[in-house]
Amino acid sequence: MFHNRSLEKIELVCACYYQFRQYSALFNEWTFCLGPLLCHCRCDAKRAKNAALSLLPVIGWMKIYRIKDWLLSDIVSGVSTGLVAVLQGLAYCLLASLPPWYGLFSAFFPVVIYFFLGTSRHISVGPFPVLCLMIGSVVTRIVPDEGPALNITGLEGLTRDEQRVLVASSLTFLTGIMQLAMGILQVGFVVMYLSDTLVSGFTTAAAVHILVSQLKFVLGLTVPGISGPLSLIYTLEIIFNKITSTNVCDVVISLVIMVVVFIVKELNDRFKSKLPVPIPIEVIMTVIACGVSYAFDFKTRYGIDVVGHIPKGYESPIAPNLHILQETAVEAFPMAIVGFAVAFSVAKVYSVKHDYTIDGNQELIAFGVSNIFGASFKSFAASTALSRSAVQESTGGKPHISLTLPTSNLTFDPLFYKSVLGAVVIVNLKGMLMQFRDIPYLWRRDKPDCVVWLGTCTAAILLGLDLGLAAGLGVELISVVLRAQFPRCSVLANIKGTDIYKDRKDYIDIYEPEGVKIFRIPSPIFFANIEFFRSKLVEAVGFNPLRVLRKRNKALRMIRKLLKKGDLQWTSKGFLNTSCGFIKESEDESNMEELDLPTDFKDLPVRIDWSTELPANIIVPRVDLHSLVLDFAAVSFLDISALKGLKTALKELIRVEVEVYIVACDPYILKKLHDCCFFDDEVQSSMFFLTLHDAMLHILKKHPESTEKKSDFDRKPWTDPDLLVGGHLLLPGGT
């Protein structure tokens, strides 16, 4: 009994040990498979610190902030930038068709969030005229100046200004959501699709829209807001119809302010190295104009339009309207892209200048959260402006601190004249309007880029900024596709005395061995340009290899038929025509597919030499080319369609006895060719050479008769076939 119980215990222990081994092996297997994932998801102090620094860049620069050295200059910079931001907030708010004091909210609330989340230390976040104009087009579409607003739940019972503020804040909220989502999804690279040319054309068109929108304030006219395609034309038509009602006092004040501000800004640019702080001329002239107008009572005597009462303090936060979000989804996306693209471009300029890095995805998150937070307090979409950022950077600001004074709207609230603000806006358009000078330069240097600029600018002017941006992006993508689809292929030649090969059209003193062509395609080869590549290749070699191959196979078919009939005989002196009459070339087109096969000399007494005269009046196009070199140095990828087309083209050339060499091929492409079974008995991997010069030396060694003009060529030691070992140059010393 004791023995049996002992055996049972031993068996139980063994079973438990066996189960333990199985579970242990299973655990090890799962650990091996999930180890990288568990390691990636594991959180430790270092990972938490990096995440915090990434999400809150303010922690990083606060640790290195030098209070004694930087604090005073940052205060001066913040106050100077804040004054400019306040004035621009009031002025740009007119573009958004909102009560001007809401521009103060946009100059304050987004800055607070960007201070903690942004990675740029020098850009000034706040109203940007292009975004304001895009907001204004949406606001006037939903809540027009004349007539009722769109039938949207939540707008009933509100005044016109309250409706417009709700539309603008809801649109800004949706813009922020889109920017935040793009930042979380790490798609900051999307701004790369907006080229400098496209942005230049778009901002120039926006400047034209802004200029036209401010004419009604400068001229003192009442013009309803118009949105949609051709809105610019309709607005100009209304202005010209009402031009006789112009307020002369508004015009005079605006012209004086524009002239003075323009002159002082030019002096600021010319003497910026000598001025400790740029002269805030916009603020000075606005205060002077308001003071003079108030002293002489211009409002009562001349009927100048004023901003009106500016409420003190800030309003309570509001929630976005879901129905407005649905109505404005199409307009919000281009606003999110434009706002980020402009801000990132300006931030990149200063980051390069001051040697620090910015993170595009973190910038998207920063602007997204800033717009979401600002929209809750009735501000509109924020970006940056080069003028404000220049003030902040030139006044010595180190981190991104911009102090927008929350009490700055308490002093001159009844004195702000809309014509003054409109004049300030127009003067600040100088930089964007001067981009028209880029047109002659682009036309001389790069015509496709010029077409992109003109297409974007024209579309944005006529169709509106949202549709214009989409049209410009379409033109840009079409230009990229056309450049890739129709690249500038070239035939290369050797520059005498060197191992350099360049386009033979660009040089005079060049060397081209007889019977050799070097063809270069400067782009990827893919489904859209493979036929263009083949047509350019045929043009470069001077003959159609498929046509030559078919002619040769038809000639062989005719020779066999004549030999069989006895009309043609082979003798020691060659073929002898035994027929008395004229032998007409056969027009038999049966079995056309056989004509594309390699030439087959079986059943013939001798191999045909296609360079000599053929018997029986048979004519075949002569091929003087024996070697073709394809320069793949600029070919970055090949797709499956291109592989098939390339293989077909190579086979056609090889079948007409042209040796093909491919040089400077990317290792990735070579591996792909092997993986796709590109090589066979005809197309072999031995055709690949590391450099173009290696292939040329190999050809000259294999075909020494190609080297004509011996007196010139023999002076080049690198052409001596005795120096070649295995297709490579044997340098002195055996290397």
C-alpha cells in the first residue's frame, strides 16, 4: 500500500512538473512575441519625463531660462508685441465681419495655450488676415448683411452680431479639432504639399481680397458682405457704383495714415540694425488720429464710422453649435491647413536663424488646442503674422512670451475709427502684394512653378480662398505628375580628358565612341511614364528595335522560302539568285507573333550579317548601334508596370544585337528586379555596372573598332584596354 501511494505521489509530482514546463514554455513564447510590445508600452520615469517634455515644451526652456539676462528684454518684447497685436486684432476683426473688440480675445486667449504647448520661441500667435478673411466669407454666407440668416438651430433669438460670433467661434472650434487630430495622428508632413510657390500665389490673392474688403472702410461706404465665387468682382462693382458717396474725411485720414505708416515702416526696415526697438508706428498713428478726430469732433461733423463701444472685461465662455459645425466642415479644413502652414513657415525661419528645432506635429497640437480654447471664449482662428513675429524677435524676445494686455481695450474705446483700422490693414499688405514681382523671375527660371503661382492666385481671386486653395493644390499636383511623366531625357557624351559624362547638347568639346549611345532618364520610371521612356529611347537610338526585328524575321522567312523553291542558292561566294525575274518581297503577314521572337538562323547555311547587302532585293533597316548604356543614377524606383515595359524594351534591343548596359542602379531597385524574376536567358544581371565610366571602358575594350580619332583618344590613359581588369580600371601600383 505504501509503495503504491509513493508511486502515486511521484506520478503526481512528475505530472505537475510536466505541466509547469509546458506553461513555462508557453509563457516564454508569449513573452518572446509580445516582448517588444510590452517594452514599448512600459512606462518608467524616463519615458514619463520625455512624454511631458514633448507635450509641454515650456518645461524644457524654463529649465534653461536665465532670468537676469532675459527677463527685461522679454518684458519689453512682450509689451511691444502686445500693443501691435491689440491694434491688429481690432483691425483684422473687420475682415472677419465681426465686432472689432472680439479681435482682442483672439490676440489674448490663443497665446496663453501656445505659451505652454508651442515649440517656437519667436512667433507671435494671434489674428492672421488671410484666416480672418476666410472666416469672414463663412460668416457672411451663413449670416449675411442683408436678409435672414440660414435656417440653423441655435441662431434664433440672437442679434446679428451674436449670430456671427457664434458662427466664427464654432468654425474656430472645428478648425482646432482638425488641427489637434492631425497632430495626434502625426500628419504634420501634410504642409509639405503646399510649396512656397503655391503659398506665395495664395497669400497674394488673399492680399487682393483683403485690399478690396477694406476699401469700403477707407472710402466710408456701406457695402454688404458677399461670399462665394466671383465675390471680389461683385464687391468691386458695388463700390464703383457707390463711389460718388465717398466720405472725403475718411479718405484723407486713411491716405495720411497710410503714407506715414509706410514711410516709417520702410525706415524701420532700413535701420533695423541701429534701432533698439522698431517704432510702433501703427499704434502711434492710430492714437494720434483718434485724438485729433475726437478733438475736432470728426464723427459728428463728417459722419466718420467708428468702432463703437468696446465692452470692458471678457465674456463668459460658450459651447460650439453642432449644426454650424456640420455646415462649415468643408471650409474648416483649408483653414486648418492654411493657419498651420503659415505659422510653421514663419516658425521655421526663426528656428533656423536662432538654431533650435521645432516639431511640426507638436505645433499642430499647440494650434489645435489654442483654437479650441480660444473658441470657447469667442475668439476666432489664430495663426501668426510675420510683422508681429518680427517685432517680437527684433525686440530681443527669447521664449515665446507675448503679453497682450487685457486692459488695453479700456481707454480709447469710442475713438477707434474703422477707416483708420482699414488703412493700417492695407499698409500691412505691402509684403504680400509685392509678391507679384515673383512672376517674371519664376517665368525665367521655372515655367511650371510660374503656372502654379498664376493658377493658384487667379483661382483664389475669382473662386474664393477655400476653392482657390483646392484649385491651386490641384494645379501643383498636376505639375508634379507632368514633370515626372515627361522628364527631360538626354543623351550623354564624355567630356574629353575626364571621366565625366554630360548632356551632349550643353558641351562642344566632347567625345562619343561610334556605335555607342548613353541614355539618361532623370526621374523614377512608373506606369505613367514608361511609354514616354520607351519613345524617348527609340528617339535617342535612332531606330525602332521592334520594327527592325520584324523586318529581319520577315527577311529570314523570305530567304527560307526562296531557298526551298530553289530561287536562291548558297555558294562559297555567298547567296546566288537563280531566278531570272524580279523577286518581290513577300507580303505574307501570317503568324505575326513569330516576327517578335528572337532571330533564328537554324536551317540556314550561314548566319546573316545584317550590315551587308542582302540577297533577292531584300531591304532591312541598318543598325549602326552595338552598345547602349542606360544611366539609372536618377531612377529612384520602378513599379511592376515599369518593370514589364523595361524588360520588353531591353529584349527588343537585345534581339537586334544591341548590347545593353545599366549603370549606377540603386541597390533597392536591383534587389526588386531579382525578386520580380526580371532576369532570364536574354536579360542577364551581367549588364549592370557600378559606374558609367566602368561600362564605357568595358565597351571600348570589347569593341576597339568604336574608338575613332586615335590621335585624340590614345592620349587618355584611362582608355587603354591593357589597363582594364575585369571591366575595372587598373590604376598604377596594381590598385
